[in-house]
Amino acid sequence: MKSKTLLGWAGLIILFVLMFLTAVAFLLASSRPDEWEPYQLRNEDQRGVANRFGTRIMRELVNGLGDIKPFSFTIHEEEMNEYLASLDEIAFLAYSKDEVARKSSELVAAMDKVGIADPVVDMQPDTLTLMVRTKKGNKIVSLDLVFEFTDDAWLYVKLDGVRVGLLPLPRGFVSGSLEEVQGAIGGVGGERNEPSLQDLDLIVGRLISGIGGKPLPTRLPIVESRPKRIRDIEIDEQTLTIHFVPAPEND
């Protein structure tokens, strides 16, 4: 009789602990990271951001890629989050001279299709964290990304950590959802054969598609007469710097 009583109390204690842990996990998953602060910009503000994006890309990146010397390009966390909040306007301005002008961002449409929105990045030493909000459940999913370069000039985008809210999860826990997102985003810019540095849809889309998968080429065929490749991506607190070097002829 006494043993049955002890077993009963043990069962109640285990049940209580499980309920407590479930509640803690739910609260952590429902919490929003302090770093997730999506920009809410008015249309006129988005147009200003898009114009600044286009001007800076053309002035700094295109000039650097057209030179024979190595160069570096730095983007700040605040700038990147402004760009991500203005994807529609950047897409419209970048392709407004096409025969059929795009009126919205393909990347935004692809994210909407898989039920995510409001992308935000956080930059910390050696790690770029990409955060999105799920429309179903209204949770914040964070992916910690690190960049690794091979000796033969390929880039791996590795998944170093996953969280829902403030709850850490095994990386395999989100593999299926990540593949679904990558499948939808992988087609972004598929009809455009020539890459453009102003095509933020294509750049971000390829970055997301490469997470945890095949290596990405580092050679940039923007200026074929003076080709460059990415030698390194350096991430510090609130800054990301891309280092470019001339690409060998047989690269």
C-alpha cells in the first residue's frame, strides 16, 4: 500500500514538472527577442531608402568592382534593416525601366507564400542572425548564420543556431520548414540571367537558399573585363564587411 502511495506521489511530481517545463517552453517560444525590431516605414520613407540604396550601390560597389585593386564594402545593421523594410520599393526602382516593370518584390511574395514576414538582421562578431515572423502563430524564428570559405573559393552558409522566440531548438527541428522556405525563395530572380547589384531580391534569395546546403560561387561576373570574387565576409557588432579581390583568369 505504501509503495503504491509513493508511486502515486512520484507520478504527480513528474506530471507537475512536465507541465512546468511545457509552460516555460511556451513562454520562451512566445517571447520576442530584443533584437527583432522591424522597421515600419511610410511609402515616402521607403522611396528615400530605395534611392539611397541604389545610389550607394552604384557609387561604391560598381566603382570598386570596376577597379583592378582589391576593395572592401561595409554595410551597417541599420542600413540593412532599412533595405529589408523597403524591398518592394527597391525592386520597383531597380526594374522600372524594364519592358514590364515589377510592381512588387518577388522575395516578399515568396515569403508571404510560405507564411513568413518582417525580416530583420542582427550582426554580432562572426554571426549574422536572420529573424522572421511567422504569420501562423505569430512567433519569431531566428537563424544564426556563419560564413565559411573553402580554399578553392566557394562559400558555405552554415546554420549555427535556431531559436523560436527565446527557446533554442536543435537545428534539425526546422530542417523541413527551412527547405520549404528555400524552395519558395529559390525561384526568385530565376528569369533574370544577368545578376545586378541593385537586385536585392536575388542577393538575399540566394543567400537564404544556400543556408546549410551546397556552396555558393564567390566570383561576381558583374564587370567581366575585371572580374572580382569575394575573399572574406567579416561580421562585427552591427557591421558586415565584404572583402573583394581580383579573380584569377582560371577562377
